[in-house]
Amino acid sequence: MKYALKILPWKRALVVSIATLALLIVFSFYGLYTNQFYFFKFQNYIFPLAALVHFAFLYVLWFKIKEEEIADPQMRNLEYVLYAILLVYIYKLIDTVLIVVGASKFVDHTIPETFKPIGILIMVLYTLLIVLTVLTIIYRKKYVGGYKFDDMNQVDNWD
């Protein structure tokens, strides 16, 4: 993990996360079996909605590091939601792997030539997104600090 921290400093990790999320939002509307985009299916909008929370966390992380602020309860709650979204990313990765590996069951059907390359690209992007999500959480712990709110009620702002 230390090697990944050296290769991807926090700014580069945020930029690569944004690019990866943008590509996966586009691919969430793509049908691997048909080589077409489907914009009228409800389930295709689940990933873009989850990505909004991820974008919000990336913005909050960038702002907290830039302004050298400490963590607050809102950031903690956003990170907890990001943990749940990380499970969605893992599910989507497993789903894509099963689709690409299970292509041999459809030998009698016409499968587009782009099936394997795009499927592998989507798998790589989901794997990269999972790694980047874990990295951003590590960067939050390293640069913003932990969530210690025990003494928040004791702070006197009038002093």
C-alpha cells in the first residue's frame, strides 16, 4: 500500500478517481451484450447516483486538505455512506466479471466484437475505483485526521 501512496499522491488520486468515475458513469448506460447505450432503464441510473456521493466526498476531502481543516461529523457521515457505496462497486465488479466470464454460454448467439475489450476495460476501471476509494480513505486519515468529536461540546467559541 505504501507503494500505491507514492505512485498516487492525494491530488493525483483525486483526479484519477474523478476520471474513473466519469468513465464508469458513461459505461453504466452501456449494454455489453448489445453494444448499445440504454438511457431509459432505471437500474442504469443507480451507479451515477452513487457516484454523486463519491464526488461529494472527493470535494470535501480536497477542501479539508487544502484549507487544513479537521474532520467534522458531516464528513464522517459522508464517509460512512461511501463505505456502503464501496460495496456497490464491489458488486458491480463481480457482476461484470461474471458477465465477461460467462460469455462462453452464448456461443450460439451473436456477441459483438467489442464485448471482451469493453468488458475487460470496465473490470479494470471498477478495480481501479475500488483501490482509489480505499486510497482516498487512507489519505483522509493521513491528512485530515481521525473522527474525534468527544471534546466538541466543550469548545467555547466566545473565548
